[in-house]
Amino acid sequence: MLPFLALDNATDFGPGPTRDLEGVYETHTLHVWYSGDPAGRAVKLQGSFDGEHWFALVTWRPGDNPVLTAKHLARYVNASLGGDGIPISAIIASA
């Protein structure tokens, strides 16, 4: 599955767009980037089997490696932005 831009300089609290992977995938990688001080921000990579009930796959926080990988089955994925502060961008890739 090709990577997709899940957050594009996002500032609003909550999830970005959802991607239907059109199949169940096990490995999901989140890449986060920003300019400035990300203090107070967090990005949660979320998965779902049905697109309605979501579970956390992995959460990025300031000071973490900007690339995090989770190994859980999911058909739908999104990135959810938490906290207040600077704009954040994130890409999700699934395999």
C-alpha cells in the first residue's frame, strides 16, 4: 500500500482523514515532522477493523524518534493530533 499524507500542517485537535486499506495489513509506520518546538503535541496512529471503532497503534510524543512502527492488524488507519501548539505533518505507510 502506498504511503499517504495523514496530517498536512495540521493544527486542529483530532483525527485527520481515514484511509481504507482495502484489506487487512499488519505493519503500520508513522512518520512525523514539524518546524519549531513541538512541546505539548502528540500524534496517535490509530487502526480500525470497521472504520467506526478505533484503537491506538502507536503514539508519537516530542523527543520520540520521528518514525514509529506498530504491528497490529487493521483495515483502516488515521493519525490523530493531540495537544496545542505548532502545525504537525505525518505520513502513514502500511504493509
